[in-house]
Amino acid sequence: MKVSFYLDRNKGEPQSRFIQMYCREHDYSLILNTKEKIEPMLWNKAEQRGSTRKAKNEIAKGRVKSVNRLLSAYEEKVLEITRQVRIENPAAGFFEVAEKIRKTFHHSSDNLFTILEEFIQAKRGTVGKESIQKYKRLHTLLKEYDRNLTFGKLKPAFYDNFYSFLINEKNMLNNTAYKTISFLKTFIIWAIKNDYTDNSSYKSFRSKSEENEVIYLTEKELMHLYSFKFDNDRLSRARDLFVFQCFVGTRYSDVQNITRDDLFGATWRLRTQKTRQPLVIPLSKYAMSIIERHSDHPTVLPRLSNQKMNQYLKELCEIAGIDDKVKVVKYRGTERLETTFKKYEVIGSHTARRTFISLSLMKGMEPAVIMSITGHSDYKMMKKYLKIADGHKREQVYKVWGSPLKVVQ
């Protein structure tokens, strides 16, 4: 366990700043606020201690020495706890040691940003990079809203005011703002469980997720794209990645990480990148044919960044003539934002997953089976797709048997 000391990042307080203790091992870190403060001009960054040489008088020099003694005591205590935990359990990993350190040094703290940084570090071992980036974004947004924010300020009115800030100042759409606050709630629940706060006022704020249009390929569009002949290898490779994803229903990050060791005949066994969830996915003849197309490739499928993938998808779908008009309605506050696009303009890697779910439901696959393939754990996520499937069934019945006649009394 390596122990380091740094000044906190709140540069809005030039007079003095808290000293934070970082306990690091491999790729993991535990961040604790020592509650000790020092003027930045008296801090020696290289030595990670206060500098008596920079002190202007004996009083200041004595205060610096006192801070340094405390920091050395903290470091010795951390190393002693690490040794003790691993004497008792030689196989103890970082998180077991970190929990003992945290409990030893824990005292009531209202430094929300320090605790949020610790939360992000703790999450690194359990969630994907995309989620970590969202929590970091939350950290930035909260500091922009109130750099002196504490747990004590998280009263019911805070959530309404923060939501308004996200809509009016950060120009977020309603759903994006609600999602941001849901990330904050996740952090608060974690902080309560770990005895950093007992403030549960977050329960008073009800997030409302507004349903978005589900953009997906019809079966005709999918099969047209599957067999379309592109003159460009770059677009052919991107198409193969996309339609493979349409046939298996996984996230793009999982398709990009598929290896030959994951394949067992016509079955793909994987652990998802985002949630670390184990999945078993049967591969259809169409999915297997895509793999066969690249049998001489060093990887199962071509590798392409998500950004490039989304760029190429719009280009290849335009060439393939996937250009029906689609209307997209979103809300920012009470403002209705309605835009009409050509379909290829709104297609991205996420469209593949939605295509798999929508077409599978239309073809009669049970929602529970679909969820076991896609990894969805919340049935509510399926409701918007079920509406699409119901609408498709109605259209098919009316097409074959005719629409219901109005009965005249």
C-alpha cells in the first residue's frame, strides 16, 4: 500500500486547503480527507509535506511541523493496518484493507466532493469505464453548481434547484437531467450505507423518465443491409459489425471484445463490459455467417472505435437507401423540441440492440428470453418495445382480416 498526500482541488480557497491522503495499490485508490489544512504556499508538492523553510515566522513553522507529524502518523497507521489485515488474512485484497483503513480514520465528514471521489474509486472495480465517466461528469456538474456543496445542503429544495440548473444553465434535455440526478442518488445511497451521512432527502425527488421514440430497423431494412454489396471495405466491415449486433442484441462494447475463446460452436459466452454480467447467447445462422465472413481475420470481428462506427453507419445506411422519415420529439423543461430526420441520420451502434429487441418481440420471442440475452434486469425497460410489438401485431391483423368496422346504432 503506497500512501501519498495532496492538497484538495478546491482552488476557490486560496488561504488554506485540506490535505487529502491517497492510499494506492495497483489500479485502486482510497481517498481520505485528513481534516488538516495548510496554505498552498507552505506545501512542498515533491516531498508531500509542509515546508518549514517557507514559513515566515516561528508560529507558522511550528504549525507546519505539527501538520507534518500528523501526516507521518497517518502514513504509519495505514501501513500498520495493511500489515495487520494481511497477517490475519494473507489473501486480503485492496478493498478489504481499504475498508479497515476507512473505518479506522472515519470521522463525521461533510466534504461531499472528497467522498464522491472515494465513491468513484470504489466503483472502478464494479462498473465499466462509461459509468465511471458519468460519475466524473456528475462531480464536475456539482462543483459548477456549488463548489462548497455539503451533505447538509442536500435538502428537498436542492434537487429541484439542481434539476433547473441542468436544464437552464447546462442546456440538458429532461431525460438527461433526470439521469444525472439518478447517478447522484446512487452516490447518496452508497454514502448512507457507508455512514458518511444520514441525509435521505433524495427520496423526495421523483425522477420522471419521458419515453423517447425507439429507432430501429425493420426486418426488410435489416436484411437489405445484411446482403448489400458495398464497394468500400471500410463500410463493409462496419456493416458486418452492426448487423451482427442486430442479430445478437448485445452492447457494442461487448461485440468489440468478442474472442474465439468465447465461442462454443453456435453459442457465445461472455461477461458484459458494462455490468460484468455473464450471458449465454445462441448465435443464429445470420450471426454465424458474419463470423464466417471474417474467418481469416486475426480477431473474430473487425475492431472499430464507437465514434468511427457511428460515423460510418450514417454513411453506409445512406448509401443503402435507409432514408425513411422519422420524427423525434424531446423536451427541455416545458419546451417541446420536434425534429424530422432521414432514418440514416439517427442510426448509431445503439440502434442495433433496439432492432434485435423490437424484431424479436414482433416474431414472438418471449420478453423473459430476450432479457436473458440482452442482460436487461428491469422489466420496465421492455415496456416501450412491447408497445411497438403490439402495434405491429395490430397492423398485421388488419392487413389480413381488415380493420374493425364502425358499428352504427
